[in-house]
Amino acid sequence: MAALLVSSGMTNNYFSLDDILASQETIPCTFNVKVATMGYLDQSTSDVDINMGTKLDLPFWLAKYLHKGSRGIVSVDTPKTYKEGYRHIFTADPNVVDLYRLGPYFYLFGEKLLSLQLPDTDDIANVLLKTFQGRFRNIMDGSQNALHSDLASQMEKLDVQERQLFAAGQQGLHEFQKWESRESEKLSTSAMVSNHRKRKRIGYIANAT
Amino acid sequence: MDASEIEFLAEKEHVRVIPNFSQDKIYLISGDLGPFSAGLPVSIPLWLAVNLKQRQKCRILPPDWMDIDGLKDKKQEEADSRFFTDMPSPFYMEITQLLLQCATDDIPGADEVRTLIKDIWDLRLAKLRSSIDVFIKSGASHAKLNHLTLLEMNTVRQFLTKALDHMHRLKLCVSGDPAVQQ
């Protein structure tokens, strides 16, 4: 139970939507055996079966279990964005890369990949950490300084987890700004109450007609 | 934690005021206050001072550190030092904010005090950010920071804890912890 609580922060939670979405990312797989009547998965052929040696992009959650065990129905390959070419780009300058475009769940999916025991697992793990450390300053400065300016341009290159981080930084900044301009001491109706009243009024009109 | 909660804590700090009324001691759970006698300085918590000031029952004597020359020196010291310097009050920002809001007429050079405090605050936050960056880049798991005030910590709290959480997970991956890789 304790382990569950610790890891439930952002990831690795059965009910975490991010976790589910990250496991939808696809991995290039090669079939080692013939799979009967599943040919419709491969759009490029009209065969009824999936033949041995067919290459398909399968979502992580499927590839993981087909790959596991003694049978090894598929063998998996490293996705392009985690291959050596991209790894070089990340090490050169992590700040120029658009992680959102490369897979909105860059870190989370990367973590999942590690469990597949690919030959370059260690390098991927290192690159994930180094990329985050390299990009951290930009995220922090962006989130702590931009007050009302347009944030879209700053956020578009961030992956989903980085965006959450950015939002947390923004919240801290806004709270402080609100306190400094003496707005937090003013009492105001909570959003829940005012919405509730609105809904009631709508209900009242509906009853009257 | 909220900035207004920290302000609440700051309101327990004592300031000296000169009341213009006389009254016996007030007995409160947190301690006795007073006695008040008109024209004699007395030390009371900030919340009461603000309240009395608003009802024009007293004149607030600014804290010793709230003078322009001292703050200029402090600012210089803060700019010169690589580390955080010891602030005259753990709630310097909050006290300035409250006093400048309600007792501008009691503080000599109020505008300049405000600017100086804000400058010191900005200097310290910039320092805080660059030390956080160094901390993350070095990949260390702990760091020691002296003389940071509560409000300063609070502005980066959510962000920093989240970032460290994220980095911790990525580090577990590097060390090949099976708990992450399930």
C-alpha cells in the first residue's frame, strides 16, 4: 500500500489517465510466428493471417504482453524518437526539441520502454534524465516569469508532464501576485456557489414553462 | 500553503506603537498586552497594531530595520554575496506589505522602502532560481539553504516538489529500479 501511495503522484497508477494514454503509444514490432485470422490488423495486405516476419506498429500495452514470456510472439524494436539519432539531438541541446510533437508522453512512455529490456535500455534511461535536467531551467524561468503574456508559445514544446510542472509554477506565481496586490484578502463567492445558483435559476425557469 | 496563511503567521510578530488612549492590560490566550497609556511606546502584535491604526488609535513606530540606509546596505550585501544573507526579520516582506498598506504616514520614505524591499526580494528570488537550477543539473538529492524565508520557499514549493518528484522517477529508471519498470 505504501508503495502505491508513493508512486501515485503523477504516474504508474492504474487509474491515471496519463498513464493509460502513454501506454497507447506505438512500438515497431516484428512477428516471430504466424498468427491466424488476424490479418486485418495489417492494413497493407489482404491476407487473412499475419505471416511470420510481418512488421507492425503495435500499442505498448499489447506489444508488452506479446513480447513477454517464453513464446515471444513479437520482437520489439526501439521507437524512432528514442533511437541513437534522436538521442544525439537530445544530448546536443535538449531545449530546441519539441517533445510534445515527438510523443506527448515522452518521459512516461520512455519509462515504460525500459521494461522491455531493449539493448539500449541504459542509454534511454540516461537520456531521459539528462533531457529533463537540460530543459528544467527553461520551464522554471518560463513559468515563474510570464504573468499575463501569451503562454501558448512557451508551452507548445513541452511534453505533458512538463506542462503539468509549468502549470504548478504558474499557480505559485499567481498566488503570490494575488497576495501582493492584496486581492487574496477580499472575500468573494466561490465558483461552486455561483455556478450552483445559476443552475438553480435555469431549473426554476424550466419548471415555470 | 497560501500566501495569506503566511501573512497570518507574520501578524504574530511584534511592533512598537504609540497609542493615543489609555487602557489596562488586555488578557489574551497568547499573552497579556499592554497596559496602554497615551504617548508611551508599547510592543504589540502586528495584527493589533494594524487594527488600532485603522481606527486611528495609535501611531506605528517602524521596525529598526525599516530605514532606507540600512536597507540599501542590505541590498548591496545581498547583491554581493553568493549565498542568501540573513534577513532582519523572517517575515520582512509580509511586515513591509502590511505596514505600507495601512501606515504609510508613519514610515519615513515609504515609497523608497517599498522599492528597496521589492529589490531585495527580486534579488533573492533570482538567486533561489539559479541555485535550484544548479541543484537539478548536478542531480544531487539534497541541498542546504540558509536564511530562506517562509514566503520565498512558498513561491517555489509546488513547482520544486513536482520537479524533484519527476527527477526522482527518472533517476530510479537509470538505476534500474524494478518498481518503476513494471
